[in-house]
Amino acid sequence: MASIPTHFGQTCTQELPCDVVAASELSRGAREFFAQAGFTATESDAWELALAEAANNAVKHCRPDARHLAIRVDLLVTPEWTEARVTDHTPGFTMPEKAELPPPDSESGRGLFLIQNLTDEAHYLRGRGENCLVLRKQRSPTQEPPALPPPSATDELREAQRTLDLMTEELASSYESLSAIFRFCAELQGSVVSDEFIHRWLDQLLTLTESDWLVLRLCDRSPQQLRLVATSAQAGRCEVVCREIAATAADSIEAQAASQRRDVWFDASSPLAPKDPLRQLGEPGCGFARPLCVNDTLLGVLSIGRRDGGRAFNAGEVSVVQTFGDFFGLQIRSTQMQEEQFRSRLNLRDLEIAANLQRTLLPEQLPSVPCLTLAGFYRSAREIGGDYYEALPTADGNVLLVMADVMGKGLPAALFAFMFRSLVRARPELASRPGEFLAWLNEHLFPELDRAEMFLTAQLAYFDCQRGEIRVAGAGHLPMLVARSTSEVQEIAAGGPPLGIFAAASFPEERFLWTGGRALMFTDGLIEARNPGGELLGLDTVRAALAEAARGDESCDTIRHRLARLLQEFEQGTPPADDTAFVVITRTSAN
Amino acid sequence: MRTYDRGDTLLITDISTLTSETSRPFKEYAHGALRAEHKFVEVDLSRARTVDSEGMGALISIHKAICARGGRVRLLQPAPLIAGMFTILQLDQLFEIIPR
């Protein structure tokens, strides 16, 4: 092995045929080189062993079609450190951060462990046609290299140039990728990844790697679908690449990279499948697809290549693509997390607004009405709902009781309840005709409810104090319960469809005389309360409670407490699934 | 490489390297020299400059053969680096290492 001193160190390059004898000769030759460079015997032995392991791996795992190619070893010694590069033609592997030992009685599988223990750094750069194992180790500060015989000027120049090329290639790729990443980080400064950012990033990557084309797809909601985000803007070809592909499609290397979570290569010897979407780029030539993952979460796939006639990617270029891909994956994930946080904050704000609306919907105190005593109850479930009740005294001394329940929860439900209340208050002259009133409400709410695919149920009860008459109309709502006497509880259904189902609907009205007793208007949260066993409280239980209250001539407040206690004891701490609202009505005087 | 038959012990000497190039002939030679009466194999590594993972695999192969008959392999006077590698690889659990 020829040793060549240069102005920054000594180098040595050897190319060996792919067989174990040559590998052994190489490691012995390397030992001589290190000895000449002033290494101690122990240091030389360690390097000999490390290089023997590296060369053995390069020989043992060489691709069958590459056995005719030489394995190249470059050695560089400076006063501070030693570096060895072994370029192989194997399918490549992923260098573990820390190689694990096989079982003690295993006869193989210790090579990487030895290499990692004999050197300070071991990196493996993977390329399409070749890979490069880079080993580095600090030198002992006490060693002084002995004087070497002067090499010829031609040899010195050639080897120095070769070493410079090697270092320049690595430094350039490292510098360019690092500086580009730092620049992009500075530009982003915590903001989300924009289309402009993506396109500039792609242009940068194309330039750095001297590639002809590039396709970026990201997972769209589901990791099963890969959506086209950007392509290299060359010759308008970006318009013809498939917009969306299935991540499991067998005829796409992008899908294979996504499903197998590894780089998938193609070239003339292993071309793209006839139906591969990347074929729409024209003549894809050679390249690879790299999955973009963060913590095993697939975010997308980056594919890059050169057209027919382009050279294969070398290890340094592959490293740049991989570094950029990993960096971009982190940025995408960071953006997703920012969006999730933003949505979460929006949801919280949404709930706050809905809760405020809900509070304004419900009367702080039901109004005093000459012929009735009223007691209301409202309990919200975990989420904000759209239950609403109100008592609206009319100009003629009577009162309209309103009970409503908007389907759904959150801000939309609260908004519709608010809209419903505004409409109810807008037409007090319709209070004495609850059926007509509901038809009018339906007419005005239908467009919005229909668009939002929502509906609401409601019940209007007009109490004519002078006549002792109740007029009830319902829109898909539960019946009103009326305890006329101590033993009888009547259901007043008066049912039409819920509001928002039909553009035009009629709502029958039921009229009856009510000279005394108790009545109850409520939403479904009352009878659909559940106990820990999952059983429903049910309408019959509520009817029985109301009948008992009527028999005991209980006041409005007492009945409200009775029903609230009934709920509490039945549920035994089971969180309510729905809002619960009810109004207890007693007649206080007959005209 | 030479072997010496010493009753229940087979001694193997004159080993300069145990690498990918030499480990296979070494393994075949050693297995061929084993007799039924051998309970111990002593491998003299005092002149061995390099023992790589392939060479270690060959020694483990002999260890398994001799273990099957209740015996043991002793490694005699390996260089400090080689002895250190056996320790790092936890192969000192398999072999009795007699230091220099």
C-alpha cells in the first residue's frame, strides 16, 4: 500500500477485488500503512481488525451482479484523527446506533459490534450503486509520525487531489444541506409550512442533488391516501402526475416506500412498473422514493430522480435527500401539531361562547304570572346543548310557555336555540295560536336548519288565565304532562314534525280546560337519564312522581326538588349524556 | 498451524491470524484433529496478531463441539487487544482465557 503525505495528512487508497483473501491482504496492508504513520502496535492492530471486519462485510454481502467491481478503501491520517472509508456494492443496511450482540454461542453477527467498539464514529452512507462506511478515531496526542520517504510529485498531486475531492464532496453536501436547513428554519421561525416554502425547498433540493425531477406527496387525513402536494416545476410536467394514490398500491414505488417505511429505488435494471404514476413524468431514469416519517408516523413520501441518461445518485447526494426529507418531515409534523393546538384552542373558545349563549338563553327567574306558579330546572351535560325554556307574559295577562331542544351540541346548537328564542320573542301576537306560531317558526328556521342538517323540537303552551284554558302545540317534542286530579296524569302530545324537517308543515293544536292540578313540560334529558346499569328513568316514573306530587298538593318548588332528587338518586353519579330541562306549572287561581 | 495430542487435551499452536481467510481451514483442521478422548482444547494465541469475528466464530464452533462432550476450550496468552475483544464480546463466558 502506497502512503502519500499531503499538506494536511497522509492518505492511502486501495482497490481490492471482491474476495476474502484480498480483504485479508488489505487489512494487513493497512496495518503497515498505520505503522509507517507512527501508530502504536495496539492502534495498528485495532485498525487492522476494524478494517478486516469492514472489508469482510463488503465481500460477504456484495450483490451478485457487482462482484466484478472493486471494493475501495481510503485512509486518511492527520495528527489529530484517522479516517477510513470503505466503499462497497452491497444492498446496504441501516447502521444501528448501537449494535447488539448475538447469543454467546452464535458463530457470527459480531462484526458491527466490533467496528463500533474499535472506532469513535461509524457512519454508513447509502447510495444507489454503492455505499460507504466511514470510520473515524481520534489519535493519541503523544504520537509523532516518522519521516516518510518522499513520494513522487505526480503521486502526491494525484492523491492530494483525490483526497481533496472526497473531502470537498462531503463538506459541500454537508455544508449545503445544513446551511439550507438553517436558512429555512430561520425563515419559518415557528410559522406553518406554506406552499411557497415547499416549492423553494424543492428547488433547493433539486439544485443541491443535481436532480431532474421531484414529487412530494403527503398523507391526506388517512395514511392510506397520498395526496400530491408539489412537483418540480419543470416543463409543466407537474400537471400530469396523479393527484392522489393509494398508499398500498403495488404498482407505485411511492406506495411501496410508504407501506414499507424504507427507501425504494428504481433504475434501468429495476424500472418503474408500467402503471407507476411517476411514469407520467416522462422518462424517469433513476431515483428513489423516501418515506417521510416522524416517530413511525407516516407523513408523506418524497420521490426524486434523474431522467434517462443521468448518472446514479452517489452516497453524498442520497445523504442530502435523506437529511432534507427528515428535516421536512419534522417541519410538517410541527405544522400539524400547531394546527391541532389551534383547533383545540378554537374548540375551547367555541365551548366558551356556547356556554355564554346558553346562559343568556335561560331566564334567571321565571316571571310572575297571575294565574300560574312556575319553577324551572336546567342541568347541562358535559358539552353545551341547545335546551331552552321560557315564559313570556302576553299583553292580555296570559302567558306562553316555551320548551325547545335543538338536536346536537356545542356552538351550532346554542346558536340555533338563540335564533329560535329571538324569533319567538319577535311575534308575541301569535302566542295565543301556538300551532300557527310553530308553523311560522318552522318557515323561518327551515332554510338555516336544513343547510346545517339540524332540527329542533319544541312545545308551545298558551295559558289563558281568564278562561282556564291551555292551548298546546308540539313540534316533534315530548308530551306535556298534566295532572288534572290526584290520580290521573294526562299526556298532551299535540304533535307535528320537528322544526327544520319540512319547508312547510302544520302543527295541530290541542285545547283543554285546566282548572287545577300540576303540569310539566320537559326535554328528553329528563326521561332518558340513565343509572349505572344503563337503564332509562322513563316516562312512567316521571308520570308517577308527578301524580304523587299532585296527590300531596305539593308546591311548584317542592315538585322541582322532588324531580331533581329523583334524577340524582336514579343516576347514582352517572354523568348525564344530555341536557335536562323542565318547568313545573301549578295553577294558583281560577278566574 | 500444529496440533499436539496430550491425552485428554488437544493443543493447537502456531496461529498467526484467525480471520475470514484462515478461519475456515482452522475450523476444519481442528475438528479433524479432535478425538473421542479429548475433553479440552487449548488454542495457543500467543503468536496471533489478529482474530476477527470470523475467527471468533471458528473458535465458538470448536467450543460447541467440545462442550457436547463435557469439555472446555482454553485460549492461551492472547494479545491484550484480542483478550479485550473477547471480554467486550462477552466471549470470556465461553472460553477460559489464560493471559500473557
